[in-house]
Amino acid sequence: MTLADHPTNAPRRPVTYGAVLGSRHVVRLLGGTLTGRLPNSMVPVGLVLWITGGGGSLAFAGLLAALYGLASGLSQPVKGKLMDRYGQTRVSAPAVLLNAGCLAALPLIGVDGNPVSVTAVVGFAGLVTPPLEAGLRALWPTVLPDPGRRRVVQALDTGSQGLLYISGPLLASWLATTYGPDSALTATAALSLVGTAIVLTAAPSRSWRPAADGAAGSGRLMSTGLILLFTALAGTGFAFGAMNVWAAGMAATHGPAMLSGVIPAAFSTGSLLGSLIYARRARPGTTITQLITTSALFLLGWLPLLAQPGPRTAIALTAIPGLFFTLIITNGFHTVDSLAPASRTTEAYAWLILSVGTGQAAGTAFAAALAARLHGLAALPAAGAATALTILVLARRELGPARRRGRHRRPRDHRKHQVNSPLHEGDSRMAVVGGPGHQMPRNGFPAHASAVGREERLGTREGRLGTREGRLGTREGRVATPRAEEQKAAPARGERFEVSPPASAPGGLRRGMSVPDPSRRVPL
């Protein structure tokens, strides 16, 4: 049963961070995934510094950074589907080798090399980024079967992602400044290899297989509920992407320039704090209720920014919507658990990651078009959050746990226990007499049947269908018995009509029929 099927009331015995982090494989998987994903935030900055440091244009550097991120996001569902089919090692191991090889090859090609070759290498490196985030999400149910502990570690996983986008650009900038731009790309390739190796060599990753739900990769993935969920989360990503441009606009208007980095850092800090609070004190209600509630609070957190506060106030206020960003993403993953087929959860997680990333890119691009209007920039994050909330409210029914349509049959071994039930020894439609005031439906079964009565109403094979003798009968029961009755009745008919049956029936006459005696007359 998935987390989305349970109300998220706090357990009687609170789950501590020590208990979760002390569980086997948890620290290794978290640390390896964060290390392997750190290059995702380092590569854009490293590419820009590498191109501009070698005399290239800033426009070309920005194009390469955008291409890497776009290729990485669009390929996530494909890599998730392959992982569901072939396992994590057979997908992530080749991917990380190709990715690290491409990044390490860029310094060898050089900035002065063919721009087409550089573009092709960067684009291919983005396509083969290892899908560590989706893979880690798929591992948690096997590593932590307890829903309470799993909720804590998933919130920590989501909240810690903000640290990647704070430490990654800083690390890339420091390496490029201290040791040269080439060193930033080389270190990025090394970190990707090390982090992915830590995850793939762990026992849960090596032995992981998708849950049995028919053949791997079978079944329809994109239900109406998932499409609406991904669209709503794209609105959440839109708010995050627009915030980055708004922060740059605040820095250009009020100064200093570092304000463009401090505001996103405040948002990420709030996201981490929100994950810690959520993991320690889960709120009551279902996952769908929490998803809508946190989206509403996320929208309310952006509204004070419409008043165009000063730099210091803006930094403090930006941390408020950050508190709820992690909660939205975490509950979004839990909702995917209940809507996606069990054999395609990694692919569904990849689609969620892609939807947030696509919305973030759209928010960045749309905000860049309105960069000259600071008031318009402040409204864009709230607009994205309002869109997400509206979709979630309208799609509430579609986001519930999936129900399979059609007739549900009881297991065969469950029916065997009802074979000797005395209720089914007779006619399958035999009425059951109730007490005073008991109402009997037309089919003769009691209207107040309980769970046991359900089995009695449906019955076993003998009660519902009857035995072969009762349903079809034997040859003697269907043919011989009527003939025997007719033969027994023949003497009585002969006495009444004063005829006697012959010793043997002539040909052409049916057995049991009598032939009149011509010597005797039948009185009228």
C-alpha cells in the first residue's frame, strides 16, 4: 500500500532523524545521490566560465548551458522507462561513463575548436546524465518499508536539493578562478563518476527490480490524474524559475549584485527548513489534501512580494514560499505512487522531474521577456503558484488512488474454504429466512447480508453454478429418467383405455409407447 493511501497523521512514536539516518544504506544512498547530482548545478556555470574564459561569447555560453539542461530534462522519462525494464545498473552505469567522458573531452577539444562539435558534445552529455533522482525515489520503498521513516527520508531528499544549487555554482566558480576553467569541467566529471558509483554499488540498487504489475513497461502510464498533476507541478516550477529573474531585477535596481544569488539562497534555505519541519511533524489528512493545502500556502507566500519590498525584507519574505516548496514536491511524488503502475514508477518519477524543470525553464524565459518591468516580475511567481493551485483543486477527484474498472473475482483459494457451507447444499437461489421485519429481495437473499453473507450469497462453485448433475445432469438424468417415468405410466394408461403394451415395441415407435389390441374395442 502506498503512502498516498494512508492519512498522514503523526505516528504514536515519533520518527527521529537519527533513526532514519541510522537505517542501513540510507546515508550512503543520500550522500552518493547528492554527490552525483552536484554536477547538474555545476555544469551551467562551468560552461559559461569555460567559454568566456577562452574568449568565446556570452551568448554562445548561455546557449550551451541551456542546451545541457534541456537535454537532461527531456531524456529523463526515457531513462526512467529503461531503468524500469532493465534495472538501475544497466542504465546508469553506461550513462555516467558517457556523460563524464563528454565533459572531460571538452577541455581537449578547446574553446577554439569547431562550435558544432562543442555543441554536439554538450548536447549528448546532457542526454546521458544518470537518472539518480528518479532512481533513488524508486529505492526508498525497499530500503525503508515503514511509511513513517520513508516519509522523513523523502522529505530530506527533496529539501536537500536546494543545497545543490547553492554549493554547486560556488564550487564551480571557485575551481575556475583558482585552477582555471578546465578544472571545473574535469572536477564535474569526477564528481559524477564518484557519486553514481557509490549508489550503484550499494546492495539495494544492485538488486532492485520494479514491482510486478504485468510485464515491465506494460500498461498505460499517462492517466488523466497524472497529466493534471504534472501540469500543476509545472506551474510550481514556473514560480521558481521566475523568481530567479526577479532576483536579478532586484539586484539591478537596488544593488548589490550579489542580491541575485542571495534571494535564491534564501528560498533554498526555506525549502530545507520546510522539509525538516514536515518530516518531523506530519500534518493530518490525506496526501491529496496536503498537496492542495501546501499549494495554497505557497501562493500566499508570494503575495507580500507584490508590494515591492526593499532588499532585506525581500530576502526574508522569499524564504516563506520556500518553506512549502519541498512539501509540494514531496506530496507530488507520493501522489505519483498511487496513480502510476507499479512497474513504471521510475518513469513516472522522471516525468514529474521533467514537468518541474520544464515549468522552471518557461518561467525563466517568460520573466526574461519582462525584465524591464520589475512590478510584472514580482507578479509572475504568484501567477505560477495560482495556476498550480487552480489545477489541483479542479483535479482533486482525479488525483485519488486509481481504481481498476471491471468485475473483481475472488482468489481461487479463498473460494475453496466455502465448499462445505451448508447454505449451498441446495438450490443456489434458496431464500434465507430472516427475523421479524426482515425484508426479502426478489432474488430470495437477505438484504442485510454481512461480509460473511456476501460469500453465502455468491457461494462456491457448487452453490453458484451447481454440480454437473444439477446444471446439466447426466445422460440418465436428462434422457433415461423421463423414459422410465413414461414406461411406468403406460400400464395405467392401458387400464384406462383398455389397451395392453406389446412385448416389444415395433420399429418406428418410441420406447414406452403402447399399441392398441385390434380384438378389443375401447368403450366410448
